Amino acid sequence: MTQEYIKKFIVPSRSTLGKTYLVSQTKFGQWQCSCPHWIFRHSECDHIRRVKANPSKYEVETWHTTDQLDLNPTRRDKKNPTSSKIDNPSIR
């Protein structure tokens, strides 16, 4: 099933140094996360709570897309928005 996402956030793990998770918000206001807690339980995890408390701290970009949850996020180069690159080597 394809979801339409309007916001994506990169949130660092508190338990594993260098590990990050992707939190996404759908156009219907639903939240999803790439962490095991959310994947297996579909309940609000610490990463989603942290984004809700301070969204500007973690936001990657805001846009409308019909892509499925991307577990390998990339950031767009602001000077060349058509190119993709990984700014954070810990994101794989």
C-alpha cells in the first residue's frame, strides 16, 4: 500500500551511537518510524514523541510524495535539488 508523506525527519537513536531512524508524517497526520518498536507494534515510539516535541530539530525536508516509507533516507543538495546525496555517513 502506498502512503503520501508530507514530512520526514531523521532522529538519532539514544541507545546506539551513530544509528538513526526515519520518522514520517502522512498527509492524514499519521506518524510512522523505521525503528523496530514502531514496525512491530505500530504504536508511538520515542522517536515520534521527540519529533512531535521539537520538529524543527529533526526535519529533513517537507514535500508531498507517494513514495513508501524510505528506510534509506537521503537529503537533497540545496544548491542542486535534483541531486541526491547522503550528508550523514551514519545513515545507510
